[in-house]
Amino acid sequence: MIACLGRIVHDSDAESKLDDDVSTIFNSLNLQGSIENDDVSGIASKDFGGLYSVKPLYLIRPSGAEDISRVVKAAAGTPHLTVAARGNGHSINGQAMADGGYVIDMRSTGENHFKLLTVNGSPCIDVSGGALWEDVLRRCVSRFGLAPRSWTDYLSLTVGGTLSNAGVSGQAFRYGPQTSNVMELEVVTGKGDITVCSETQNPELFFGALGGLGQFGIITRARVKLQPAPDMVRWIRVVYAEFEEFTRDAEFLVSQKEDESFDYVEGFVFCNNDDPVNGWPSVQLNPDQEFNPAHLLQTAGPVLYCLELAFHYRNSDQPSTVDMAVSRLVGGLGFVDGLISQVDVSYMGFLLRVKRAEQDAKANGVWDNPHPWLNLFLSKSDIVDFDRTVFKKMVKNGIGGPMLIYPLLRSKWDSRTSVALPEGEIFYIVALLRFVPKGPSVEKKVAENREIVKWCIKEGLDFKLYLPHYRAKEDWKRHFGNQWTRFEKRKANFDPMAILAPGQRIFKRTNQ
Ligand code: FAD
């Protein structure tokens, strides 16, 4: 046991007594990992959002599922303690924190699982819930020439963290979110049971944990579907002045058969001006090419739309074959003549593109700014209204970060998972990814997000928050809608004392 319990100083005797009790419990646990007072690293009371900070009692670095199970059982033996799994802490609103509870640093288990398997003739990989997707990518490609099918844009996120939400990027239109690409999980429930689950074995736990906001169990292993990794990617951006033309092409591309479309389809909104962060310079893929606004008509509005596309190919493909295939696909699109930018990059270089942006942002001190982000899933039927009011008016001057918008297909999502979605086959993900300097403007931007959500509710838009953040139970009930009863039942089954993921603020810890 390498448990190094930090000394805690409290004002009252009662609290000191409580701490002594807890220390005693943990000393008796025989953990293989370690326990520390969060003062040592401070990571457990911070997240990427930079908006909230709450202090846990201890930060635990488990060696694996057994340790996690012991911690959960120990918490269950107290009247009040909660347990939060912390993936890589890339939440925005304190979702991976535990006020006065135990934060489990899942990264310490990142190397526990890495095994290639063939299931029903198809390759898949067992990886740790605490593994970073970027490590999964590197290891799968370099060792086996294989890769997961569905990604997030940014890969310094943990497997368990994104599977607890959904995991969405430009491949999701074809393969569904990451939650649709998992065959089996190992989960430590809120009762401390270590349970293997899949579509056929403990399916309620399996589907509950996928998109379950960490409410039903801590994912310690996931079996992820793989496919052959391409060598190269033709990465393309085309620009639209009219929203209707942008959405028509985007929806067309995501509705085509596999060999009749791109391998990745995303989009974003940017300002029709020369602002280096929000405007024309944010679009060009090739730094040697400048965005030429002369291609735009005078009638173009305050914002423009960019469709971002990728076409996979192999080193052995003839360049002329790749050019022809790409030209055929691009030729059917109605973007503004001349406003196309493209580069060829390695597959890994493409998937790790946000890592490079992170390095640049770290170099100029922007990465650690607060991030009052807003992510929504919004029905196709309401997307024009949203554009008219939010993009063309409320955020028309930019937000100091990307404004993503692209369509997804509901049929690629499994309705048995816990994720809440709008109705209709086509819906959009909208992401306002703000980087705001520390200071009073942060609160203003949080308020602006709240205004947008309030407006969506007032107008009766069919939307769901992605990476949701609510405080009142009523809001959670509205969020889950007719899935709420199922969500509550799953909680009662797998975490009846509401020990897990308290930072989501959905259920209150009970002593029953
Ligand atoms: P954390 O923030 O540490 O945890 C998130 C929640 O999951 C918490 O409630 C936590 O308790 C719980 N949790 C963590 N690990 C586990 C586990 N093993 N088992 C059960 N519960 C667990 N999302 C997308 O879908 N697509 C994107 O393209 C995308 N890009 C992003 C880019 C950046 C720069 C950032 C900061 C976030 C992005 N996200 C994206 C959001 C991201 O998927 C979520 O914030 C995710 O929760 C972060 O993963 P994490 O490992 O840091 O989890």
C-alpha cells in the first residue's frame, strides 16, 4: 500500500473526527494505488472550463478496478461521501469534481488494458477507461495499422470521459458517436460491483453507462471497434455565404452512401471580416494561401459558413485517382466559387490537428483562459431560426474561438443509451467554444450562453444540451424528457445512494 494521506486541518473537532474516521477506513483498504490530499497537485479541484473549483477530501490514484471498487464501497460505508471519476478534467462546469468527496484520477489506470481481439470476424481493442484517445490512436495505428472509427475533434480526452457523454466528430454521421462503437464495458457500479456488460450481458448497465454522465458506474475498460487506418487525408474547406446552401450541402453529404461521400463532414461559422481569430484568416488550411474576399458578393452577411471535409486514401493510391474522386465529390457542392482550401496530411496528423492548435494556444497563453462553452444538439427543423437569431445577431462578431455546426443522423445513435437527443432524423451539433480572458467578461459570456438557452426554450426549439449542465432537478427532467423515468430507474439500480459523479448535480447523495 502506497497510500500517503495528507494531514487535514479543520476548524471543528467534529470535522477532525470525521477525517480521522475516513483515514481509518482508507488505511484498512489495502489499495494498490495511492491517496493524496489534493493540495499536492490541485488537479482535482480544477477543470478545463476554469469556471468552478471545489475541493475534494482526497485524490485517489487507483491501480485498477479493484481499487476503485474498494473506494466506492468505503464511500458507501459513510453517510455523506461521494466519488467522482476524473478522466482528463476537460469538463467545463465541474462535472468531474466532488465537493468534499473522493476524486479518482482515472489517468493512473490508463495503461491497464490494451489488447487486440477479433469479434465476429471484426477487429476491436480493449482499452482502459482512463486511457487518452490520442494514445489509443498512436498505439493502434503503429502496432496494428488499425484505428477506431469514430472520434472527437480533440484527443487528449479519456475513453471513459467521452463515452460518458457521447463522443462526436466529423465521422459520427457515418459510424455514429463513440458510444455507438463500443461492444463491451467493464464498469464499477455505485455499489462497488465490478461488472462486465454489453448489449447481451447486463444490457441496462451497458446502455446506461454510455452517455450516462458517470451516473451508473465508472468505466474501467471499453471494447472499441476498429477499422483499417488510412495513410493519408485530403483535408478540404469550402466557404458559403448563404446558410441554406451550406446546410443543403452538409445534409446531402451526410446522407450519402459510404463510397459516395467524404469520410469526415463538419462545419463552422466565421465572421465576414479580417479578424485573425474569428474571421477570414481562420479558414485557410494552407498558410501560403490567403482568403480572397473578392470572391464574395456584396450581399454577403456578417457571418460566413465553412464546410470542413476529409477524404481518406492510402499511399498506394494513384494521385490522379485521389484527385478525381475528390473533384467529383467537391464538384457537386454549391460553395462560393474560388473559396476552397485544401491540403494533404497524414491520417494521424489530421486526427491530431487540435493538438497542434493546443500547442499554439499554450504558446500564446490562451489555452488556460476560462472556457464558458455551450454545446447543443438542435433539430434540423429549428436550425434556420437558430442561425438567424444566434449566429447572425447574438454572436455575429465572433466568440474568440470556434463556432462549430454540422449535421448528424439520429439513426446512427442507439436510443438505448442514456444520451438525450432532439427528435427527427437529422439534427445539428452546435458548439460555441469560447476562450475568454480571466476577468469580468467571463461572467458576461456565461450570461450570454444562458440567454441563448433561454431563447431556445422560449421559442420552443427542439434542442438538448450536449455535455449538459443544470442545477435544478426540474431542468434535468426536462432535459431527459420521456427518458427521465428510465434514467432514474437505472440510478436506483446501479447507484442507489447517489455516490457517483456528484459534479453533474443530478441526484443528491442519500444514506439509504
Ligand atoms: P472529465 O471531464 O474528466 O469527466 C467528464 C464526466 O465523466 C465527469 O462527470 C466524470 O465524473 C465522468 N467520467 C470521467 N471518466 C469516467 C469513467 N471512466 N467512467 C465513468 N465516468 C467518467 N466532445 C466531443 O464529443 N467531441 C469533441 O470534438 C470534443 N472536443 C473537445 C475539445 C476540447 C478542447 C475539450 C476541452 C473538450 C472536448 N469535448 C468534445 C468534450 C469532452 O468529450 C468532454 O468534456 C469529456 O467529458 C472530457 O473527457 P475527460 O476525459 O476530460 O472527462
